[in-house]
Amino acid sequence: MDRDKLSVLAISDSGFIFDPVTGHSYTANATGLRIFELLKEDKSEDDIKSVLMEEFETTEDEVSVDVDDFIENLKKYFLI
Amino acid sequence: MKKEYIKPYIKKQTAGIMNKFGVSYNKGHREEIEGVPVGNLTDKFGSPVFVISEKVIRERYRKIYSYFSNKYPKAKMSWSYKTNYLDAVCSIMHQEGETAEVVSDFEYQKARRLGVPGNKIIYNGPYKPIESLEVAFDEGAIVNLDNFDEIIKAEEAAKAINKKAAVGIRVNMDTGVYPQWSRFGFNLENNSAFNAVKRIQHSENLYLEGIHCHIGTFMLDSNAYREAVRKVVHLMRKIESEFKISIKYLDFGGGFPSMNKLKGTYLPPEVAVPPVEEFIDAVADTLLEELKPDEYPDVYLETGRAIIDEAGWLISTVDAVKRLPDGTKSYIIDAGVNLLYTSTWYNYKVEIDRELHGAYENSIIYGPLCMNIDVVVESAFLPPLPRGTRLILSPMGAYNVTQWMQFIRYRPAVAMIMEDGSTEEIRRPETLDDVVGPERIPEKLKKFEL
Ligand SMILES: Cc1ncc(COP(=O)(O)O)c(C=O)c1O
């Protein structure tokens, strides 16, 4: 996973994300933004899952599938 | 306290590109069917389960029949068995007064077994074994013949039981729609319909009593029915004056559309599908324009899907969630295309059993068949669905529980929601014995060691 790209993204609190390299923009929800922050902090995927489990009312199974899916999506968009 | 969890999402903004999928069509959730909670139905009957509403069937039927019979005095309806021949469904139709329209010896026997007298059966179709014709003639069924070989076969059958049997002919014609259904019956324009009548009237064992047509299915243009009625009435006149006979019945088959979304259509069915009254107007108004009151024949409709399709749903369960390599979201559910014959041409309405948050995405719904063709819905606009979400697919009432096939799994239960809100199992799920019952193993193959 290449996290260098993350540092150039402009991310607003409202969930608007702009990639100055490609000119593309994205929207994410609060949970998505939280994952962005954790990725930027260089947390491992497992760490991200545990943080979300601490902060939110959810289960390990659900978070695990969702985080994997979210990261797949970021790869698809070439954001990481 | 922990915060409420909403599934994470990120979506690329695509300014200026219109979403070509019917966005609003698949949105929304539904917690009950006709007042019965979805969870109660799956608790009682399992998943997947077909659900049929007695109330909706009766309402749809009464709406169509009363509209038709208010316009045309000798209106009759005959239930197209092949559309849905579950006993419970046919029984509702017969309680409402519909006779049985069958297209095979099996369907004929099924109607008789249910208690329909032979003279309340219309026997159609391009293949009628000679033995079944003998029974049908003996019991006084309406038999509509399809081709010249069948006229000869019918003659033999009538002769065998020493009877002069009444028959009808099925005709096909150009009604301005494409594709024209020309493979069933005798063509009008090339005169083969008239020649068929000539052949029948020459026979010592047959005589003509009616004319039948079924111009297509899921017709979207009611003008085709105006054209069909006009042409059939003209043929009737020509036959009556030429042979000095009186035609007892005309039968305009089925073909009215239901609120289903045909694949490849852009508009949702609420916009694309004209109301059923428009089709009945086309038939009844044209009849009244063309006929004088003293010559009114019985007129049958064999409406199938327009009555039953919207009275049926399938409840299924999401078993797995998968993102495909190209980024498309997909789900695997517990019902496949073997149960859902109509998935070939319909894009079903997909509803979920609960309110879910998250970004809607165009998603693919796959069945469990381990076959590439097992795509139940090619594109449904859905929020992220957790495992275990129930999907309610509709309309499902027409053709699926007749054309479904047993393949790698058992066929599931069919439940009926009765008018009083109670529920009944009208077909239990299959068991291993149901499937292997007809099989036989040759003696030498019975033993093996591994
Ligand atoms: C002879 C005949 N009658 C009636 C029907 C019922 O048609 P629908 O379900 O389109 O009303 C069919 C179906 O194809 C048919 O072949």
C-alpha cells in the first residue's frame, strides 16, 4: 500500500476530498474520513479495525469486511 | 457511549455524467408484505420463499373482469394455467369464476384433478397428443387447433370416439407489432386461416365454433389489440357468410403487461406500462364498434401475468458481500436464476427489509448456483447491505413457479398470505425424496467401493 499519495490530498471536514494530482474529487462519510486519518497516521489495517471497534457500536466481523472493502475502493481510485 | 456505526464509503464525483440506471426504482425498504412482517414469513417458511397474496389476486382479477364485463356483455375469462398453475392459485381463479386455459395434456389433467369440468377447459397449444384430444372432445372442452396436421389428428380423434366435435382455430396476423408471433396457428393474411376453416367444414367429424388468437406477451401497445379484434371479426364475418355457420366464441388470449421492468427499457414500469384498462378498452371498444348486438359471441380473455405477476414476491437472503476486481459491488443471495425464469427479461424491483445508511451503489445480485449465468439482478441501486439482509424481489407471480427448475438445491416453499392476514404453505420445500423418487439404478451399478 502506497500511503504517500494520501499526504497530497485536500480533505475537508465535510467529507469532500480533492486530489490535486489528477483533479478528481471524492466524497466520503464520517467513518470513511476516520479511516483516512488513521491511514495517514500510518496505522496498520488491524489497528484501524480495533480503533473503529472501540469508537463505534459494531462487531469485528462487520468492521473487518468494511475496512477491507473501503481500502479496495481506495486502491481502485488510485488514492493509495 | 460508542457512536452509531455507519459503513464507511467513498465515492468519486462524476460531474455531468448522467446515471443511466433507474435510480429511484430500487430505492426504499419494506418491512412487510400485505401486512405480514417479512421476518415472520422467513421464520415460518424459510428463505428463499415465494409469497403470493390471495387478496391481490382477487383484486386484480375483479378489476379486470368487471371492467371488461361492464363494457362487453358476453365477457369471459379463462385462467392461463402455464402462468401459474399452483393448485391454490388456480382455485382462487376458479372461485372467481374463471375457467381453465391449458396448453398441454399435463395441464388438462391438473385442471380436471382440481375439479374443473372438461367443458370448462380451453385446450390450446401447438402440440396435443391424440389421446388427449379424444379426452377433450369426449368431455366437451373448447379445443383450438394450431396447424393442418392437427386438424387431421383432431379428425382421427373425433372419429375414434364417434363424435362430431366442435373446434376452434388459432390464428396469427400482422397487428403492427414486432416481432410478429407467426409460429402459432394459421396465418390470416396468407389465407391459411380461411383454408383451415374450409378443411374443417369439409370434415365429417369436425365443425368450427370459434376463433382464437394470442398476439404476444407483455404487449406495450394497446393498438395491436384493436387491430387483432378488427381482423378477427372480419374473418368471423367472412366465415359465417361463406359457410352459413354461426361462430360461438372469439378468444383474444393474454398478453397484457404487468408492472415489471423489461431489461433494456429506460423508463420505470410505472411510466412505461399503460394501465390494463387501456388494453381492455382496445378489445371491448373495437368489439362494440365492429359487432351488431344480435351477433355478440362469447369473448374470452386468457389474461395471465397482468393478474398474477404483482401478487407475487420472492424473499431471499444476502449470504455474502463481494467487491469485484473492477470495483463493482456484488452480493450473493440464496435464490438463483433456476428459480427465477423471468430474470432473463425482467429487472426486478429490489427492496430491502430494513432502513440502511450509506452510499447507494449500483450493485450486482448473484445467485448461489456456481454458474456464471447466475445473475439475478444485473444492476440494483443499493446501500451497503450486511449479510443476512432480506431482499424482496418483485413482481414474481407470473411464470416463475411454473418454469422454475430443480438444480443443485431444493426448490423452496411457496407461501400464501390469505385475505384475513393468516399465512399458509401452498407448496412445501422439496426434499431429497421428491428429487430422487423417479430415479432407478441398474443392478450392476449399485455397488461401489472408494
Ligand atoms: C395461448 C395463451 N393464452 C394466454 C397466455 C397468457 O399470456 P399473458 O401472461 O401474457 O397474459 C399465453 C402465454 O403465453 C398463451 O400462450
